Amino acid sequence: MSFDLGFFQIASIVVAVLAFGTAFWLYKWVEKQPSSNKRVAEVGKLIKDGANTFLKKEYKTLAVFCTCVAVLILLFLPGPIWQGNPLENIIMALSYLLGAVFSGIAGIVGMSIATIANVKAAEAATRGIKPSFMSGYRGGAVMGMAVVGGSLLGVVLVLMVTNNTTALLGFSFGASSLALFAKAGGGIFTKTADISADLVGKVELEIPEDDPRNPAVIADNVGDNVGDCAGMGADLFDSNVASMAAAITMGAGLDRIHGGSVNTATVFCYAAIGLLSSIIGVFTANMKEDGNPTRALNNNTYITTAIYGILTALATFVFDLPWPIWFASTIGLLCGTVIGIASDYFTNDEKKPVHMVAESCEVGPAFTILSGISYGLMSVLPAMIGIGVAALGSYVVAENYMGAGYGMFGISMAAVGMLSIVGMIISNDAYGPIVDNARGLVEMGDLGDKALEITDSLDSAGNTVKAVTKGFSIAAAGLTVIALLGAFISEVNVAALEMGKGEAYLTGFDVTNPLVFFGLIVGAAIPPVFSAMLMLGVDRNAQRMIKEIHRQFKEIVGLKEGKEGVVPEYDKCIEIATEGAIKELIPAGLMAILATLLVGFVGGVQAVGGFITGNIVSGLIFALFMSNSGGLWDNTKKYIEAGNNGGKGSDAHKNGVIGDTVGDPFKDTAGPSINTQITVVSLVASLTSTIFLAFSLFG
Amino acid sequence: MSFDLGFFQIASIVVAVLAFGTAFWLYKWVEKQPSSNKRVAEVGKLIKDGANTFLKKEYKTLAVFCTCVAVLILLFLPGPIWQGNPLENIIMALSYLLGAVFSGIAGIVGMSIATIANVKAAEAATRGIKPSFMSGYRGGAVMGMAVVGGSLLGVVLVLMVTNNTTALLGFSFGASSLALFAKAGGGIFTKTADISADLVGKVELEIPEDDPRNPAVIADNVGDNVGDCAGMGADLFDSNVASMAAAITMGAGLDRIHGGSVNTATVFCYAAIGLLSSIIGVFTANMKEDGNPTRALNNNTYITTAIYGILTALATFVFDLPWPIWFASTIGLLCGTVIGIASDYFTNDEKKPVHMVAESCEVGPAFTILSGISYGLMSVLPAMIGIGVAALGSYVVAENYMGAGYGMFGISMAAVGMLSIVGMIISNDAYGPIVDNARGLVEMGDLGDKALEITDSLDSAGNTVKAVTKGFSIAAAGLTVIALLGAFISEVNVAALEMGKGEAYLTGFDVTNPLVFFGLIVGAAIPPVFSAMLMLGVDRNAQRMIKEIHRQFKEIVGLKEGKEGVVPEYDKCIEIATEGAIKELIPAGLMAILATLLVGFVGGVQAVGGFITGNIVSGLIFALFMSNSGGLWDNTKKYIEAGNNGGKGSDAHKNGVIGDTVGDPFKDTAGPSINTQITVVSLVASLTSTIFLAFSLFG
């Protein structure tokens, strides 16, 4: 059968609409689930209101930020508006805004369902593990469908309307801007609340987790949604758009050279099939008789992966698409799975690292930290090798069997392949905060020990799966940004040609070129500094919130004693977390963006190429190290709490809590935000390449 | 005046001999200082014997290791012995052994004087701060002179005898092998002893530091010498040789192309002047009336730097050497100083980071760790920018004003410039463990409170200066390895020409080449894994020693009570530290070497180039982060002990101790060993380049 780009674009739109339909159906399904407990509804409403407070405040700031950036884009990109065609600048600015708005809407939808599904999952827990799991999972899947459907639809629409790949990068940059706020801001919010609630509640006053007397308890529950649900969703929206944008930019470049549109068409075909597989996966998701939620979540992922592999092979055969590209995308998906398994090994409480760290907890807190850091550092190796192999394999297959110039396109298709099951990944991920919240609601609503046990087991599955999905999303971001490096070269060459600098102005980045090396070494220093700024932000913000909690316990009469009718001022804590998050994230984000521009002005496009490369490499290392160390400490604490190495209340447990507190901003603030940071830097670099071509100090 | 390579080589030999003379004179001077206290002499002898135990055991293992490597070199390098000229293989193997032997001798001399000078400094403390300082400083300077004299003499001799730059790389590799054992093994030894002694002594039994009842106290004192004195000396011997080897390899290449020998001559000229400046610096070292040892140490460094700058300018003028190269070497030295100052900022107890971490100590141990890690991560940025600027500046000046091909030579001369004052750096560094030991001897010999106060202040100066010298040595290693990347290309091209692959086979490493990227990403993962392995080694080894200390306190009657005549079995602890150090370091070292070979066999020379680059970049980040975090925590603890944030015995102090315990293996085991790891990897890569040229899977 012969193929046609238009056909695959229309098909993509159809699948995206199908995804929205699925999301709508799931939304209604979750809404229909019974809920009657008044106390649960009350607390549920507090969480919902808190989440809305954060979203409103964040989106207001974002609106200002995005408007400023849009104006800058309008004036300067793709070239100064007074020099080129002003329409191009308008398209660019609009694409940027559209990217931010699409990702924002997906976030709002996801948060909205999450704050409904938590209540439903809590009450369902009184009826059994299966209905509770289904409420949590289908709630998460709404987010998954909205994000992937939205990103695919956005990409298709922008390309069909503008027929301009640079506009696609603009759209991607819009999504990145939002992700930076949602992920880093959400990460600061959630850990501020979590740490403060624990430090005052569990440690100082020795009241249980999720105790309604704690003024920070609602903020803590809101934080789960804000960080893991909205943040992770925006992060993967961003990666997904970026991987498609990079693949389409390079595919379209190849199509221009070789004629036809097979490469661009393949991107849409595979992306649409990925989404379709996720839709099928969501519907087949079910809990077996054994009631093991971890297995249920993982099974979905494997089923979706298999469906994707089979359907893409079939499509490649039927539509006569290039097989090497199919191989490239499959290599990406397989490496993603391997990386997920490696992350699981280093964080799973049935494996050696957790047991070793638990043993260290018996010796002393310093050993808890040292062993956790050490295993976290070791966990970097398998993932890095996996990414390296995926990049090498997909490049070699594409370059050798399709011809010169196809290698980078192969890498971008490996990223697309790795991200193909992203709908499933987000569903699994958003499930986590929903059942975590449900556990809190069961506790606060006094729904009984059986329900608490059920939500505990659902929550623990969420934590285990989270490590895998995080490893996966980091690797995907890594491959995507490598592909963006290719897109950067394309962008520079198009601009260079227009500026009369000749064809193929830029062929690569040689590290023995001192400009490249300079960029490389400075770019590599950015992720550690960025993560340090975020962690110090959490630190400062938590100090503020602790002060507020102390004030409330001191000033509100009867609060500490739990006198009936006395409630803390939950909203004060939510405000502090919200305002602090935004205040602390802006300098870190600006630092990364300004460093990119500065390096560009000093060393030109060569230095920027080195900068992106260094940024990817050290970004991957720190993202993996921090996420895995954090997950490892978290599960070690839980492993000890389950009765090992002295159990709850022992010295080992106390040290385990210290490890977990260190790990919290590692795994939920700094680590996963680095993803977004590297994407933002790459896109800023690609979009501003023309400027550095025209002017730089040494370039 | 016209120049002549032979003249500068002879001059280098003369200066090296002058350095040995200085070392001898200083040795005698220290030996002549009065000492009479029996108890001090007794303990001093225990330390000396302990140090000898370690050295003997280590050198025995090293002898076996180096013999094996030498046999491999004999068989395979520079090419298989059955194919090329066997004489070349013999020269290579002998150069390798010579490098190890020279560095080993310097280590023995340094350790020997250190275990004399500690006794002298302790007793001199009863007479005042100045004589105590001079004993410590001049003892350290013996090591400085021996190391730099030995490295310069070795390089000149090997080059004069063989007239072969590859043999020089062999000599450098020998020095690196020794450094790997001395630095990483010494690092494991010292922290095993330190942590175990503190945990059982200070924490469990609450007996003071350096209490003679503690079975690990002698091992702890030996460890200071083994890690900071012998280890640091071997590390800088290695960097110094590697920087000269890289510069000479590239200089000789340029001389072959352009005729004459001005480039090679310049290397020797500047290196000799560097050593000469250090000799002058050692003699002018003195303590002012204010008795501020930190200022005295820093003043020496500044004086030496100034002398070097003036003398090299003079020499450049008189001998008509190329000015751009003078600029390159001066940029290197200046950037080294800036990096030292930045390290100082992040670790000095008069600056903001220490105060902020001390405040975090009041909140809880998790905050101590989080803030220390955050500032450590931030400290990476100025140093990385400094290295980037040094590399870019020296390259641009050399390339623009001397012509194509001179850029990399410029970078190598920046490294030579940065390392020019290495004699002074080592002297300052070796001073540290001597006065640290002296403090212990004063305590154990009951020499009175005034002497304790004096040695305390000398010790504290040693710690402050250590942060600066560490930053300096890490930066120097970084620049050196960048230069080695240039040497690697030269080596490959020479081999490629011989193999008929044409001229200029390799021109650089393009990161968009998937082989380079694969190497880059895997190479970047090695330093974190290497440091994790060393830290886990310390952890395991400390557990063993703690068990032994517990056994002694249980089985030796009267030990805990301090009954007269009852002494612990110090040697048992020394044995455990020694054997454990060697056992734990070998897997880490092998991992790094095997990874290099594996990447080479998979991806050929392109992948190896990427591998080295990734290794440098992430190696620098982790070395800086770990050294600075560790120094920061150490000084925070001391700052609190000085009466701030609650002072000794407060909760903040307890948390400060936890931070310091985490920081110990960071700053004294893992961090500084990474230096050596990156040098070893680069040299292994350069030496085996021919093999990968002949065979690789994808290359």
C-alpha cells in the first residue's frame, strides 16, 4: 500500500481524538463510583481547593512569564522581526503559546480527576482492593490519555497549519516552559510540605502521618498531586513533544533531500500507534485474583510494549515503511525497558541494595547516607550504557541501511520508540499520588484498618513502579535531547544557508575544538548547580513552613490536643508552599537559560553544541543518581518499617528516616527536574541559534 | 641568545639535583631539631612502624602488579613484540617500571621524613608556634622537593636516553599506576582508621580523639601520612609527569613539523623554572610575628607564583622563547589560583557556606547533608568555568599567534603552568598530616595545654590550605588530561601512518558521531561508579575494624579502664586497614581500566576519544563536588566546636559530626582518587591506541 503524509496526520488526529474520548469515558467512570462518607468528602474538598490554589497562582505567574517570552520570540525569533517576514515571528510566538496552553490544559484535567479519584479510591478500599485499584488506575489513565493525546494533536496541528518545523520547536519550547514550572515548582512545593509535615508532626510531636491536626497535612496531600501528577505529566508532555519535534525536523530535512515524505510519515505513524497501544493497554488493565497491584501495573506496561511492537511491524509491512527505522524505534523501546529494570534493581526492597542500606542504618546515619549515595552512583552505569547502546544501535542501523544522514534520524526514532508507551507510563505514574492521597483520606476519614491496609499496599505498588517510570522518563529525555542536538545542527545549517555561509556549515562538534570543549565543560556544570539551587530552595521554604506550623500549634487553642471542632489553618501552609515554590524556582530556571545564552555569545554555535552535550551527559548522571538514591532510601525506610533490621522505632529506623528525608528532594525535586532543564536548554539553544551565528565573541 | 634543547635538559637536571640537595638539607635540619620526651618518641615510633607496615605491604602488592603490567607492555606495546622492533617494547616496559620506582622512592622519602617531623613538631610546640611550624613545614617541603625533583629528572632522563615520546607516556603510566595504589589505597586506609577510631572512641566510649587506649589511634595517625602525604605526593607526581609528557609529546610533534626544538625546549625551561621558584619559595617560607600559619602558607604560594611569572618572562625574553606559550602557561597558573580561591570560599569557616551548613545542623542531620551536598554541587561551577577559560584562552592564544596545530600544545602548557608551583603545593599539603600527627603526639605525650593549642592552630591551618591545594590539583589533573587527549591523537596518528592508514587519520572527536557519543556517555559514568566502589570499600573495611576494636576492648583486661602498662594491639588495626585498602581498591581500578579497553574494542579510537572526554568532564565534577563538600562539612564541624550554633555537645554538633563522617570518604578517599583514575584511563587509552586501530567491533 502506498503511503501519504496526510493520511498519517489524519490518522494521528483520529487516534488523539480517540484518546480524548477514552479520557472522557474514564473521567465519567471514576465520577460515577460511589462515595458517601462525609469526612472523606470534606478532606477531599480541602485537597481539591488546595490544588486549585496552587494551580491558579502558578498559572498566573506562568501567564506573565510566557507572555514575556512570547513577546521576545515575536521580536527576535526565528530572526529579528524588522529583518525577515513578520508572519514567521507571529507563527513562532503563537506556536510557543499553544505549546504552553496545551500542556497546561492537560495538567488541569489531570489534577482535576486526581482530586476526584482519590476520594473514590479511598471509599472503594472499604469494598476491596480491586475496586480501589481500578479507581486509582483509571483516574491516572485520564491524565495519561489527556497528555499524550494533547501532545500528538498539538504537533500535528502546528505542522499542518504552519508546515514549518521551526514552529514545531517553538511549540515544544512552550511545553518545556510549562514543564519547568510544573516539575521544578511542583517538586519544591511537594517536598516543602512533605518535609515540614514530617519534621514537626512525626518527629517533634510524634503524631501519625496524615493526622488532621497537622497544619501541613493538606499541603502534603496537595503536593503529591502537584509534583507527581501535574509535574510528571508536564514533564512527559514535554519529552513526548520534543522527541516528535526532533524526529519530524530531521525527517522533514531528509524528505526534502530525498523527495517524498516517508520519513515524516513514519514518525506520525509510530507515534499514533504508540498512543493507540496505550489506549488498548488502559482498557485491558485489570487486577488479577491475587490482588498484586505492582504486578498489575507492570503487566500493563509489558502488554502495551508488545502491542506496540506488533502493530508497528504490521504497519511497516502494510505501508511499506523503512524497516531500519522500525528497528531503531524498537531498540529504543527495549533499552527503555532495560533501564527501567535496572532502576528497579537499585530501589526494589527485595533486592540487595535496599538490604545493604538497611544494614548500614544499623551502624549510623552517616553510613545510611554513604551507602545510599554509593548505590545511587552505581545505578548510573547500566542506564548510561543502555542509552549509549540505544543511540549507537539506532544510529548504525539507520545510517548503514538507509544511507548517510539517516543516523541522527535513527536516534530520534529510538527516542520516539522509547516514548511510544508514554501514555501507559503517565497512567502508572499518576496512579501513585491518587492512591497515596486515598491512603491519607482513609486515615483522616477513619475508614477502618482493612481499608488502610489495602491503600497501603496500593501506595507501596505506586512507589515501586515510580522508580521504574522515572528511570524510563530520564532515559527518554536523554535520547530526545541527543536527537535535539541533531535538530540544532539542522536549524543552524538552514540559518547559515540563508545568511550566505554556504551549505552544511555545521557538521558536528569536535571536542578538541576549544570552543566546543569550553561549552562542554560549562554545560556539564549546569545540572549540579541547578539541582543544588532547587534543593536549597526546598530547604529555605521548609524552614518558612515549619515556622508557620509552630505558630499554629502555639496560637490555635486546642489544636495540639485534638479538641473537636478545632481545625488548623491549612491554607496558610498551602500559600507558603506555593509562593516559595515559584520564588525559588525562577532563579534556577533563569540560571540555566542565561548560561546557555552567555556561552552562545562567548563561543558561538560550536560552544553551544558542546554546552548541550555536556548538559545532557552530566544531566543524565545526576538525574539518575538522585532519583535512584532517593527511591532507594524511601524503600529502605519502608523495608525497615516492615519489621526488618530492628523495625519501627529502632535506631535503624531513625536513620532510615534521615536517609528518606535526604532522598525526598533528591528524587522528587532535583532529580526529575533535571530532565526538563536539559530539554529547555536544548530548545533555547536551537531557537536562538541564528543569533549566535550572527554574533559571538570567539565563535 | 639562541637556545638549545640540550642546554635546557641539562639545566633541568641541575635544578632537579638542586631540589634533591634542598630536600637533603631540610631532612638534616628537621632531624637536628631537639626531641627528648620518651613517651612522644615511643608513640612516634609506633606511627613510623605502622607506616612502614603499610608501605611494605603496599609496595609488595605493587611490585607484583607492576611486574604483570610490565610483562604485558613488553609483549604488546607499542606493538606486539613479534611484529616490531623488540627493543622498543623493552624500552617501554623499562620506562614504565622507572616511573613506578621514581614515584615510589619519592613516596618513601616523604613518609620517612613525615614520621620524623611529626615528633619534632610536637616537641617544638612546647617552645612556641614558630619552631613547631617550621618543623612541620620543612618536613613537608622534603616531600615537595623529592616529588618534583624526581618527576623532572625522570622525564629528562627517559627522553634523553630513549629520544622517544611514547616511552615518556610509559614512564607517566608507571607513575600513574603507583598513584592509583597510593592515592586510592591510602584513601581507603586513612578513612577506615579515622571513621572506626571515631565511631568506637568518640561516639560509643566517649573518650577523646587521639586517646592511646583506642586500638585504632595509631592506625588513624598512620593514615594521615599514608593518605595525605604519600597519596597526595604520588598523585601530584603523576599529574606533573603527565603534564610534561603531554606537552613534550605535542611539542616534539610540532618541532618535527616546523624544525628546531623550541617547543620541547620551552617545556623544560618552564618546568625547571617552576621547580626553581618552589625551591626559593621553600627557603623564604617563614612565619611572621602574628603567628598566623594559614597566612604563612598562603604567602609562600603567592611568592612562588610571582617568582615563577617573573622568571619565565625573563627566560622567554633572554632565550627568545615564544611569548604566546608564556601567556598560555600564565593563564593556566592564574586560573589555578582562581580555582583555589573558589574552593576556599566554599570551605572556609569565615565564609557563608560554612555558616549556612552550620545553621542547617541546628535543624536536623538530613539538612546538614542536603545543604552540604548543595553547596558542594555549586562549588563545581567556578572551577569548571576556570578550567574552561584556561583551556579556551591558552588554545586561542597559541593557535592564533603561533599557527595551526599549536592550540592543543597551548593547553598542555597551561597545565604545565598550573603545575609549575606544584613543589609548593605538595609542601603545603604534606605539612598537614605532619602537624595533625604532632597534635596527636602532644595529646598522647601529655605535653601540656599550650602545646596542644599551638598544634591545634597549626592543624587547622593545614585543613584550610588543604581545600585550596585539592582544588588546585584537581584542576591541574583536568587540564593535563585535556592535554593527554591531544597526546592520544598524536599517538593514534603516528600509529595510523605506520599502518598505512594515511596521514592525519584522526583530527578530532565529533560528539554527533555515535561512536564518540557512546564512548562519551559510558566514560562519564565511570567516575561516579569508581568513587562509589571506593566508598563502599571504606564502609566494608571500617565494619571489619570496628569489630576488631570491640574485640580488643572486650578481651584485653584493663584496656577500657586505662590501667597502666596495658596497651592495645595497635598493629592488628593497621593490618586490617592495610589489607582491606588493597583488597578494596583493586576491583575499582580494574573496572576503570577494563571499561577503557572494552569501549576501545567495541568502538575503536573514536569511542575511546569520547570515553576520555566523558571521563574528564564527569571526573572533574565529582572530584570537585566531593572534595569541597567534604571540606565544607569538616570545617562546619570545627566551626561549631569553636562555640558557634550551640557549640560542642549540642545537637548541632552531633549533626555536624554526621556531616563530617559522610564527608571523610568524600574528600579523602573518593574525590581525590578520581584525579588519578582519569589520568590512568587516559594513559591506558593512549598506550593501547594501536590495538584499537587494528581491531574493533564498530570502529
